[in-house]
Amino acid sequence: MTTQVFHNGHILTERGFETGVCVVVEDGHIVAVLHGPPPAIGEHIDLQGGSLVPGFIDMQVNGGGGVLFNNETTTEALATIARGHRKYGTTGMLPTLISDDIDVMRRAIDATHDAIAQGVPGILGIHLEGPYLAAARKGTHNASKFRVPDADDIALATALDNGVTVITLAPECVPAQTITAMVERGAIVCAGHTAADYAQTRAGLEAGITGFTHLFNAMTPLQGREPGVVGAALDDASSWVGVIVDGVHVHPASLRVAIAAKPRGKVVLVTDAMPMVGSDDSSFDLYGETITAVDGVVRNAAGSLAGSALDMASAVRNSVHLLGLPLDEACRMAAQYPAEFLGLGHRLGRIATGYRADFVVLDANLHVRHSWIGGTE
């Protein structure tokens, strides 16, 4: 049995940040959170005054480490993407497939299944962002890939049997009974890249939608007489919303309004990251088109935003500096709340007894100093 004792830091517990606390880990899981001096057992890990927080969970990762998942649907590619994000505190992720053909989807799901089976650190499941989307709000997706899911699509999209599946779709383009069938087969369904009105979005929620993909982006806005998708998302108390806090995708004031409107715990940080995260490359190919990051902003040739160059540690910092959130709440938005949305809140996302020892140490400037997945650095 391997025992580790994490001490001498600011530790984010259920009560907020605490000092004079230590965390005891055995075989990769937390067995105690103790007040007072650390016990004289196992390996002592001195946090040197840093902040120990739960490992970040990113449910929208298109790529990283120079790899785009659509272009390399292999287990090795997933390991590379996960390593690229690990240095920024992401200890759990959903590799995200942008709208593509059925054979690419099948390879992506198979690769994710194999990565989880092989224990590739950080892979929790898959996010299928499309191809069941609205052409009017396609963003950088290729509308020629879009289709209405039939029975075979439902079976394929929900085929992953050893991890979490998130499906982003446009509720006005997918029959309500199809949404319900996906949920009944274990998928978590989000609305995104959608031109739905408020009533159509409400119908999607009633059919089983529980989340909204990158709130405000690629969806109908909130207006006085037509609340749109954004209004439906903010009006619904039970659903979660993902937000890209990079200062580019959404104005900070709009994000503060969304956080104020939603019940606490229902706003989740995501990156929508592209291959340049964890890589020196500033461009990549998608659908045969070159996508480039300039000054940290990722756009396609037409000038449309095409994902981001954001990492989770930066999202946490931006939530503190741009949105004025306390650090503990920003960290919960990056760890606890996504874990709860993904149905993993009983074992991931907190520093508490019984949870997996997925940790990040932040320095005084909120940069990642160390990370652990299951107690392994």
C-alpha cells in the first residue's frame, strides 16, 4: 500500500481554503482530511505554501499537444492531447469530436473506449459536438457533415460503455423522442450550435437536455420578446451551462450575468481547446482548411472563432481576474461542478474522503506547479 501525506499548503476542502490541514492518500484515493500536524506515515509531500485544489475537469477538448482529435482518432493521440492539457491542471477530460462522418465518429468512440480500458491518464469519456446541428449556427463546423440522427446514429453515438458520453445537438433539428432515446441509453445531451427559439429549447429540455454547450456562442441570443436559447438556459434552474472564459468568446459582463442568473453549481468552465494548447504550433488543419491562432485567438480563414487556445488554469485565473470570482468558486467551476454534471461527482472533483486523489497545486500567481491523477504525479 502506498501512502502519501500532502501538507503545508492552502487546501481547498468542503469548507473552503484551509491551512493547518493535511490530506492522507492511500493507493490513489483520499482516506482522510486531518486538522493539525501531519501524521508520521508514508511519503510526505510539502506543498510549500501553494494552493492544493481538485484536478480540473474539462468536458470540451478538441485537441492539444499539437493534435486535433478529428484528424487523429487513435488512443495514442488521446494520450498526447491529455498530456498537453495536464501541465495546465486538467486531470480529467472529454476529448471532443467536431462534426464528422460516421466512420470518423466510430473510430473516435473506439479510441476513447481503448484509452479508458488501457488507463490513459485523464480520459473520462467522449464529447460528440455534432453532427446533429443547425447550419445557421454552424460556427467552424462543416454543415455538409450535418444530419438528423436515425436509429443507427443513436446506437453509435451512445456506444461508449466504459466512460461518459456527452452529445451536443440542436434541439430544433432532432426529434424529441430521439433526444429521449439518447438519454435513456446513458448519454448526457446538451444544446449547442442551435437556432432554436425559446419554445423549441424548452421542448428539448423536457425531452432530456441537461446542458448548454459554450453558452452565448453559436446559439440564439436573449431578447425582450424572444428569450432564445440563451434565455431558456438562464431561465432553467436544473440545467448546466459551459462557459469559455477567455475574454474573447463572451464579454465578462455577460458571463457575470449568467453566473448571477443560474443557481450556484450550474456554471462550468470549459476550454473548447484546439491543438495549440500544450504545443508550440500556432495552426492546424480542420476539414482541409488551415486554422490559425493570432495573439491567442483562434479563427478560420473566414474570420470566425474556431475553438480556443485556452487552458483550464487560464480559465480559472480569468474567472478570478476578469469576473471577480473568489478562487475557491472558480476552482469548483473547474472541478466539482463539471464532475457533478458528468455524473462523476461521487468520486471526482473534491478534496474529501473517498475521492480519487486528483490534485493540482497552484502558486501565488495561480499557475500550475504540480498535478496528480490518482496520486501519481
